[in-house]
Amino acid sequence: MLRKYWWLLIFSVGCGKEEPVPEKIIPFNVSFDFPSKLDINEDDDSEIEIPIRLDLSQKEAVSITYETIEQDVVEGSDYSVLSDNPLVIQSGDFSALVKLRINNNNIVQPEDRKIYLRIRSVSLKQAKIGIPTDVVITIREDDCNETVALAKNWFGDLTIQGESDFTEATGLEHKSGLCSGKVDIEGQFVGGNNPESKLTVSLIKDQIVPSEGEAIIERSKLFDFTNRYEIEATGSYDEVLKKMVLNYSFFDLENNANNFESTIIISVP
């Protein structure tokens, strides 16, 4: 009887519960799911949505603190943060949005101002901050000095009317900036039967009648594919009538018998 009792005791001890195996902690990346650079005009009041993304969803909520570092901008005046900080990515989810809005004003400021958006900390220790580590938002100033013509009035769809034809054109921002008083225009300047050109028109504002002024195309190569032909023009612009009148001279550098002068009207439809 005693031997049987010891057998039962040994059996019961051998069938005790096993110790739980600790769950393996897997590192994960946290990064902006967005280009590292964004340019936006000051008068663009659309909401900017910048996702912060995990490459591996978590079983618990992840709290992410971000920061904005300003260069020549002030939060609340030049821009507003519309999302919570910290930002919380819920259990099982992969991302949440940082939301910003640019605030338009009438103050002339440095042409390019920057906001640096960075991830500052993550609530879980196994989190690693991935690439890109920050997003640089450049606010492009559109409040130009009062003496400078507003070139952006000529951005977008345009038309070119010559002596015998009517063609479409496009106004583009010049590389020197929104407040340079210059606009690039792509179109058929010397007739619809000829290739397109991209020419820079300089606008010189009339200080007495601010909505009007001179329009000038300095002598330059007419077509990208050849140096043979050149053009120059002088004329006027009127922002109320939304048109430029340009008297231009065409030059054939190999045969000046082909030189001629004419007039075109560039207008906003």
C-alpha cells in the first residue's frame, strides 16, 4: 500500500504546469510615408496630410510624438497643426495622419520659409525611426513687394493671337520665383505652323496705374533645337483686361532676308 502511494505522488508532481515562454519582442520601423520634401504656395489652403506609418502593426496602441521646427515661420500665424500630438496608431492599425494647413496673409516675408516635421519619440522601446526621418515643407511666398508685377496672374491656360491664327499657350513660374516679376510662356509665338517656344516675359509694373505696365522679351533663342532663330519683343500688359500686346522682331541669323516684325496678343481665356 505504501509503494502505491509514492507512485501517485511522483506522477502528480511530474504533471505540473509548464512555465510560460516569454513572447518574443520584434523590432518595427516608424517612418513618414511621404516624400521628404514638399513645396506649397502660401495661398494654397488645402489640408496637408502626412502619414506616419508602422511597417508592422502592434497588439497595443503606439503613441508617437512629433515636432515642428520653424525657419522664418510662426505656428498659428503662418501655419496651423490640425492633428493631435502625440499621435496614436491604434492596435492592429498601420498609420495615422499628421495634418497641417498653411495660413495665407498679406505680409511680405522671405520667399522660401520652411517647416521641419520630425518624429521625436515612440512609446514602445522596440520601435526604430526609419527613413525619411523628417519632412521639409517649404512655404513659397506669394505676397510680393508692391513695386513688383504679379507674374502669377499669367500662370495657367493662355492664348496667343497672331495676325492670322489663334493658338493655345501655358504660363509657368519662372525659375527666379513667384515674386520675380517674370513669367515663362510656352506656345507658338511665330504662328501655328511653327514649333512651340518657351520664352520669358519680364513685367515692369506701372507705379501710377498698378494693374498695367511694360512687357518685355529680351533677345533670345527662339527654339531649343537650333541657334539659328532669335526673337525679341516689347509691349504692354493689362491685368484688368487680362492681356499682353507684344510687338516682336524675328531674326534669322543665317539669312536676314527672312527677318520680319509682327504683333501678338497673349490673353487669359
